[in-house]
Amino acid sequence: MKKYIFPLITVFFFQGCIQQIALRSMGGILDNGMAAFNEESDFQLAHEALGSNLKLIEALIKSDTENTQFLVFAAEGYQGYGLAFCEDDSLERARVFYLRGKDYGLRALKENKKFKEALNGNLDEFQAALQTFSKDDVPALFWTAFSWGSYINITRTDVEALSEISKVTALVQRAAELDSAYYYGGAYLFLAAMEGSVPKVLGGHPEKAKELFEKCLAVNGGKFLMTQLYYAKTVAVQMQDQQLFESLLKQIEDASIDILPEARFANVMAKQKARRLLAHESDLF
């Protein structure tokens, strides 16, 4: 009987190896899939594709629970789904998807033991743990913060959520330190939007936000149109600068959707949101 045991063990071992190889190879496929999604110009097609792709990613995570690449894809995907397809029509749905993005992102970051231990600690401990991350960790840092911050931004009545802003800011600041050019200067955009969304009388810093938006524009050359959208939505409104507001939205309107092919979907989204924002101009000024 023993002579059969080794071959059986060998078969199961190689089956496990083959499954792991197959799962790892999916990382490249998903990477290409995300790139193809970001290049899409048809909003409805993108909507249909992202939902099914997110469920595929979740299925892969169930098979490989500690795969940080899959976890980061899920964080990015759910943040994007909430922003593109939910926030303007249903804040409740957007909150659900932002929290999913946050949770997947934190799962990826918690592969770092020091971060996992510091997550529920004080801000000093949290910031110290962030110093153990490297440039390779920027996507996880950025998309976790983006999902987490997006949830907080639309849940201003949740005192517990608001108390976490300092940790979200620390995540983005660390991402900016490691790679300020990531996602078209996304860390600058995020920090600028956070600074610019708070009225000056309540402690906001529109001038600082303006400086950060200009840094972001310098990184992406004005081609990533979400920069101008949030610039108009936050700083221009808070400073009651209607001329700046209209100028920024006109830049979005006039730009070709092919100005940045690899971010075509984000720019189409910016155009849609800019039209919606412009329709409410009289309520803002």
C-alpha cells in the first residue's frame, strides 16, 4: 500500500503547484484588463464590464487570499465603480463600494506586519509603520486611501469616520513621498481635494489646495481631466471664484477624449461630471 502513497502525494503536490501558477498568471491578464478598461470611451460598456470583472477578481481572491495584486485590483475597481456609477445617484450604494475598496486595500497593506500592528494604534505609530513601505507599495497605499477617503467625504455625519481623516492623509502623503507621479499625480489630486473641500471658516486651506492642484497639473500636463473637475468643484467654489470655475470646466469640455488614451474612461467621466456640475452653477455662486 505504501508504494502508492508517494505517487498520490506527488499528484496532489503538482496539482497545487499548477493551480498556483495559473492563479499567478492571472495577474498579468487582469493588469491588461484594467488597462483596457481605462482606455474605454463608451461609458455604458465600461459599466457592464467593470461589474463582471470585479466579481471575477473576488473569485480569484477566494482562491488566493493573500495575493496583494488581486487585492489592490479589487480596491481600485470598487473605488472606481462607486465614483463612476454610484456617487451621483446613490450615496448609499457608493458608500458600500467605497468600503469594499477600503477593506480590500487594507488586506493588502496588512501583509506588512508592522502596519497591521499599527493600524488601530495612534497616529505616530501609524506614520512610523508607513515608513516601512517602498515604492512597490504605492498602488496599495493610494487605492486604499482613495477608497477610504471617498467614503469619509460622503459620510460627513459619521464622527468615527471623520476621526480617521488623519490616517487617510498619512497614507496619501506616504504615497506622494514614494512616487508623486503615480496615477497622473493622483496623490496631489487627493490631498488638494481634501484641503479644498473644507470651507476656510471651518479650517480649510483653499490656497494650499490650489498649490497642490497646480502640482498635479504639472505632473499630468492638464491631460487628466479629473484634476480640473475637482479643482473647480472644491477650490473655485470655496473661494467663490466663478471665473476660475468656468475656465476649468471649459478646459474639460474642450479637451479631446483622446488627450490621454490610457485614461480615456476617467476623462469621459470627468466630462459627464463637469456637465452635471455646470448645470448647478447658479446654486454654487
